[in-house]
Amino acid sequence: MLKNWSRIALASVLVLMLGAVVANATTSRVRSLASVGDYISDDSAVNRWYSTLVSFANQVNAEMGDWTNTDLTDSRGLGWNLACGEDGKWGTYRISLNEASLSHLGFWAGNGFFQNHSPQENPAPFVGDLEFPYESTPLNRWDIAGAWEIGETFALGVSITESKWSVSDTETGIGANFESDNSWMTIGVGGTWTNNENMVLDVLLNFGTAGGSTTTTLGSASDKLEWDSSTAFEIAARMFYDWKDNVTLVPVIDYTSSEYSQTRTVAPVAAPIGTPNGQQTTDFLIGLGLNMDVNQDNMLVFAMEWANRSTEFANYTSPTDTNEVKSVSVNVLPAFRLALESHITSWLTTRIGATKYIGSIKEELQDGDEEKASPGNPFFTSFDPNGFGWFLGCGFNFAEWTVDLELAEETPFGLGYWLTGYSDAWNDGSGHGPVGRISAVYNY
């Protein structure tokens, strides 16, 4: 059946075989491997490639969050994948109890699809600075999914996520009435097809709706700020092609588009909105990955990508304000990802990864002025991507558990003075230690 194909028959293609142990994947593992999640098959793929859920049944996934400056972030969650009926005859279902996850794209994807597709004060891409109060990440209310095998070669998956918050203050005496809300919903559909020989194809379609408003009223006076999405969707595909016995080619394509309006209505005297109230964002990515089992204990992943993001703003505060940003575009040609996962013992796995971005960013102002920059320049240092990324991680296998750690870059120099000669590698004011993120999977 399809689940056996994707987990066992092409083990060298879709999962890393660590001796007699299959390395279950988590978000910490994927991040430690330079975010090559689209180029390998792993447990965390069920949050994006929905139909792969049939291959990862009967397990509990724990995301224990990121640790930054003595605080846990809002990326914690616990998910349960359950196969119903013998060998998943009636489908495989997932329920995830997540914290807020809007700002953690691709991991515990409770509407993470919207991260870079929402109204922004700051036009620089990848910043995600929303107009108050919409920068407050909504609490994830629903994250459920199901997947079903259809015949021997096809699987279908569906996912629904919703994040929302609301607040109101009604005054019976002197004082202004106030109410505000913010909601995001993503409906995703995915499919997997295999020829049962040397190829597996995954596709996905996400459709999103979002919106919110903030209203203050005092007598006959009112001030309302609202935004909504007119269209937001994503379509993507990837294919695992077994090129040689130990080498798999993985092409990936992804297209995402969104358009939002943001308006402000003031009565009895009209007032303009203080930020651009029209925004359209388009992302496009083409990638080609090489997934190679160097030997029984080592997997090497190399990927090359071309990506483009363009954002256009309209309806500015003032037609004569020449400093208003009209559009921002980022062109990455190419981006490289390289990662190595090594099985050291039956219970220990180490991971290392790096990324390199070669490209440019262009910002056009309303009066036609342009600013261009490439990664690593000393002037526009806030423009992402920054050109280079470095990643470390490790995993532990014991009984039915796999625990993965994403490690800080300083970790090799913080193992104690007797090993490295450094007395305190963490004395840099960052407030973090050697472990940045912890994830775990329990199989039963």
C-alpha cells in the first residue's frame, strides 16, 4: 500500500534508515538540517504535505518550543496521529493542541501560511511587522486533519486550521465603547501519487481567509480600523525520483499569492489611514534537491533554489508623500542548502547544515526613487535574507521515543574549558544556552 511505499519500500528515498532504526523527524530536525523539509520525507511533513499523514500514523508529536532570552515562545504544541481501522482502513486523523503559531511559518502550521502575507507597517519582506493590534498572534483554536488511501497508488489529505482572538469593553456611563477581533483560517488539501516503482509525487493547495477590526465609539463619534483578505492561496508540488540506489532527486515548486485591504472609517469627521491600506504579495520558488545516502549511517542533502518575492503597496497616506514605499522585491538566485545527518550510535544522531543566499533586494518609492542591495552589505543590514545561515542539531533514540534538539551556533565552544579552552561561550548577553528548540516523537 501507499503508506508502506513511502515509509519502507523506498527507505533510502523518503526516510533515513539508521541501522535498524528509522529516524523520525521533527521540526527541530528539519531546522537543524538547514530547513530542507521539502527535500526529505519526515513526520513534520504532515503539517504541510497533508496527504503524507497516512504514512505517519499512531504517534504523538511534541513541540516544546523555542527558548529565547529566558522566555518560551508561542510555538509549543502536542499532536496525535491516529489510524482508524486495521492498517488505517478508515483513514488517519490528526489533532494538534497548539499555542499561537502565526509567526512560525512551516512549523506547527496553524495558519503559518499567512506569516508573510498580512498587512505590514514595515515594507521590508520577512519582517512581518503588523499594524497594531494585529501584530498580536492569534491563539490557535483548531488544527485538525485527515488523510485517506484511495487504492494502491493515491492518498488524499485535508487540513483545517483557525486562529482567533477578540475583546470588547462596553461602558454604561461615561467612557468609550471598544471592541476588537482578529481571525485567520486556512483550508488545505493535499494529494500523493506513486507509480510503485521509482517515483512519489506530493501536491498541496492552501486557501486562506483572514480579517479583523477595531472599533471605538463615544456618543456619535466613532473610529473603526478594519482589514480583510480578498484572495490568499498557495499551490505547491514536489516529486521524489529514485535516480540511483542511494540517490534521490527532489524538484519542488511553490507559488503563493495574497491581497489585502486595510481601511479606517472615522465619523463624523473623516480621517485617512496612517499606513498603506492596499497590499499584494506574490511568492514563487523553484528548487532542486539531491538526497543521498552516503552509506547506511549518513544522509547528505543538497538543494539549489530560485525564489522571488514581490510586494506592492497602494493608496498611500498622501499622494505627495514621496517617501512612501511603493513596492519591494527580493530575488534570490540562487539559494544553496547543504546538510549532513550522521548516525553515531544506536541512540545518538548528529546534524549540521548551512545556507547561502545570493541575490538582491529592491525598494521603490512613490516618487520613483529606488534602493537596491545585496546580502551582506554594510549599509542595509536589516534586509533579509542575510546571505548565510549555520545550523547544528542532535537527536536521541530510546525505546519508542525520538527527541531532537536544535543547538545554538556556540554549542561546540561551550562544552567546558577542558574540551574547548573557553570558560563561558554563553557570556554574550543573548540570554540563551546550548539548546534553542526541543521536539519529540513517540511511536506506538
